[in-house]
Amino acid sequence: MPNIKSAIKRVKTAEKAKNANISVKTAMRSAVKKAETALTAKDENATVLLSAAVKSLDKAASKGLIHKNAAARTKARLMKKA
């Protein structure tokens, strides 16, 4: 643990950001998986799940959690399945 006050604060804020990033990334992965399973099962609400997955991918890419090209690639693969 650091002794300097600003370093202590940085550790706390880094931990907060890490937890927020993990939750966004987990939600993104879940949305993509739900969309993929709905598309393969020809579910009636697949388009709703697909749009939610695209939105979560865009959000993760804009926050820098995943690379923008990785988001685009995943979206393209989902659209191909649709």
C-alpha cells in the first residue's frame, strides 16, 4: 500500500474503474452470447437481442475496453448470422 496521499487515492480510483470496466465487459459478453444463441435458434426476439449486443459492443469500444476493430469484427459476424 502506498504512503503518499495521492497514490492512495489513485489505488482507490483504479479499483473503482476496474470494477466498472469488468461489469461493462461482462454485460457485453452476455449480450453477445444471448444474441448468438437467439440467432442460431431462430428466436422471434433475436433482432432485439442483436441490437442490444451491438449497442453494448459500441459502448465497450468507446470506453476503450475492447479495440474498435474487435467490436466491428464481432458485429459483422453477428450480422452475418442474422
